[in-house]
Amino acid sequence: MKALTFRGGIHPFEGKDLSKDLKIKEVLPKGLLVYPMSQHIGAPATPIVAKGDRVLVGQRIGEASGFVSAHVYSSVSGTVKAVEPRLTVSGAKVLSVVIENDNTYEKAEGVGQKRNYEELSKEDIRNLIKEAGIVGMGGAGFPTHIKLTPKEDSKIEYVIVNGAECEPYLTSDYRVMLEEPENVVQGLKVILKLFEHAQGIIAIEDNKPEAIKIMSQLVQNESKIQVKVLKTKYPQGAERQLIYATTKRKINSAMLPADAGCVVDNVDTVVAVKNAVCDSTPLIRRIVTVTGDAIKKPQNFKVPTGLNYAELVEEAGGFVSQPEKVVSGGPMMGMALFDLNVPVMKTSSALLCMTKDEVAANEPSACIRCGRCVEACPSKLIPQKMLECSERFDDEGFVALNGMECYECGSCTYVCPAKRRLTQSFKQTRRSILDSRRKK
């Protein structure tokens, strides 16, 4: 069977062998846990606990404060030590609840209670997902209950589980598909109950044969679920490329997947839906890949939200040598860190530690007009021309070149022989344009 794909894209060094063959290890926190009230797209949650309060595992500590917002829950039992701004991976300080773990892990009432999703209504399921504070765990952090509540349920024809995991070095979704395949399928079935006309697709890149085999065997008797094999290529897991590869339908920046009759959710998000609906457990854990050539023992960890990144490094054996570059997320779309004293959040997927900062080591030079950026761009843009507009602060020209269709995947920067900082410039220009539009 021919692997499905899209036009453009790149083939960076995968780096997945460092962590893909080791089982997920559970990590229990040692020090204080920090829960930022903004772990999602939209309005920050509002703290509903105060210094000195005792909290339990699965107890709500932050209340969603708007339509696009999400609740925040404690992943441990203990005492609230502070409600104050704390540093996050973005480099900004965010209002956070700080909890001292008492190591008893006493659960809030009802947490872990089993439910039969087949006996629930659509409204019940959506409400349980909303109450659990689930957001997109592939990176964006969009509240999942909103994504699963399109204008017309009947027009959704495909629910796609994104198992591509195309970012180099990341293997958390791969390990989940190997170790918790039943949870992935059950979570997909829960979502399919919301859309009676939809088929389920589990999309996996062909560099994950074991995951393809296990998931295919698990759904072989399921009439509404199938596994589709994708060509290994970055950014195959991007929403637009994934939808096109699996359904041949196209969307752009002005559209939602629902406009093409699709809903797309990351593997770990689907498992979180299963945990919320079937096991009465809110989103209080993440699977995080800790990897890179500066890490002694790269591995995937099951991590309570709020855990400090520095503790994760300790769990992975510490550093082989002091890294020059530390990234939260993957090397293509992750965010560089200047301090490890930041918490694991709902959107945390990986901690990548590299002995050398290859980007800083390469000084940009003049564009040689080779056209490689155009060939690589999955959105069929002309990055070279877009950069000229960015450098001139020509917002109108950038928009005319369809620059707002860029989703900052980094493919153009990766292939540029002149080492031009294309993606960084586009990110700044797009933010500037979006800010101007909001002001108007």
C-alpha cells in the first residue's frame, strides 16, 4: 500500500532512536509544583484556591474564565503555598498556583470513577470533556470541547487521530500507541459517538511499523475505524497536511477542519478524552520525551502537570555535558529555554537538550535565489519574497504573497543554504499583522 502524503516538506534527521525503544516511566514529583493559569489558547483560568488551602488530586484549582478557556486541576494532594506569577516556557511570567506535594496522592471525590460512555448523551460527553480541562496536546492548546462542538454535527465525516509525530526526536505518541493502544481506540470511539456520520482514521507515519501493526490489529473488526499509513516527512502531522493526505480535502488559514468535514486530535488528547469520559479523571498528566545528545538516558516519562523541568532532567540521568541549546518541544517548532525552572504544562511534549547550538553557529548570508525554500514549503508559498517584505516591514506585500498562510513549520529555514532566519522573520511579521488587525 502506497503511503499517503502531500507536496513539499523535508526529511530532517529523525533522532527518534534515542528514546523510542524504552517504555514510558512514571515520575513522581519531589519539590513544589507550579500550575500556570494559562496553559491553553484563550482567556487564562481564574484561581479558585488561596494560600494555605489543602487540595487533592483531580481538584479544580483554576476556573475557565471565558468561552475559549479551560479549567486547571491539581495533579497532587498538598498545600497551596502561593498564588503568584511564575516563569513559563514562553519566557513570560504567568499567574500560577504553587502547591507543596504531601506525597499522599489523596484523590478528590469521584476521581477514577468508571463510566460507560455508550450510556451518555452527546451533551454529557462534551460537558465531561469541558469539565476535565482538556486542550489540544499536540502543541496548540485549543480547548477540545470547542473543537468537538462544530455548528453542525452531521457534517463531520472524518475524525482523524494524529499519530504522525513528524517532529524529529519526539516519540511520546509512538510509545502511547504501543503501550496504551486500547485507550487510543476507546477515546476515538467516544469522539465518534458525537458524530454519527463520521469515520475514524488513525494516521501513522511509515517509520512506525510496530505502531501501525498494533493499531491495525486492534481495529480490524471495527467498521467505522481504519488505520491510514502516511509517508515519513515533515510536517506530515500538521493539520492541513494531515487532512489532505488522509482525505484529499484542503483547508487554509481562514478555515477550520470542520469546514472540510474533519476533526483532528492528537494521540494523547484522544487518550485524555477516554480518561475524562470513561474514568472521571481530568487532564493532570502528560507523556513527555526527554532526549537529545546532552541527556544521559533519553526516555519518555509520564509526568504530572506542574512538575519542574529540572526534575525531569534528573530522572533522565542528568546531562552528559552542559547543553548549548535546550528546547521545550521539537527542534522544528519548539521554544528555546533559558531556564529549566519552569513547569510541565498541558501542552508540554518534549524537552530537547543539545550539546551544540547549530543555529547560532551558522551566520546568515545573502540569499542565492536557489528556490529550495519554495520547493520545501508545504503551503506552496514563496518564502524568499516573503522575507524581503518582512525585512522592509511591508505588511501589505507580505499579505499579498499569502504570508498569513504560513504556520511557521520551519521547513524553509531548514533547507536554506544561506542559513537565512526565514521562519523567525515570518513569525514576527505575522504577529505584527495580527496585532494590528485586533486593534482595528
